[in-house]
Amino acid sequence: MNENNPKPDPFAAVSKGLVQGSAIGLQAGCLGVALVIGALLLGLWLDGQLHTKPWLTLGLLLLSVPLSVYAMFRFALRTARSTQMREPLDREDKSSSWNP
């Protein structure tokens, strides 16, 4: 084995993908939880102001669940697409060959 060219780690690409996927999933999950908690707090405040306890809270919570699923899905897709678009550029920068 040459000291100047160390052997590449076969697990490096897999672990990089797992880390990126986990980060996207964690951010999307936090987004969903934040939307549901925001709907809960807004519903409790509106119920207190309008004396409609518990109807606005329940309505906003029921509305926030599909909205948070949609937002998580869109966020994960957008982030994954931007990551995939950056990867070919990184590979082209590292390669020394030029193909017209």
C-alpha cells in the first residue's frame, strides 16, 4: 500500500448518507412537532380569548396534523434534492479529468 494514496474506506459513503438522512429526518420531525405545538398554543389562547373551550383547540390540532405531515414531506424532499444537486458538483471538483 502506498503511503501517499491511502486505501479508501468502503463505509465512508454509506455512513455519510446515513448521517445526511438522519439530519434531514431530525429536522423534518422537529418541524412537524413545532407545527403541532404551535397549533395547540394558538388554540388554547384563542379559546381563552373567545370562551369557546375546547373547540378551537381541537379544530386547530386536527388541522395541524395533516399540515405538519405535508410540511415534513416537502421539507425532506427539498433538502434531499438540494443535497443531490450539490454532490455531483463536489465529485466534478475532485476529478482531474475533463470531458467535453
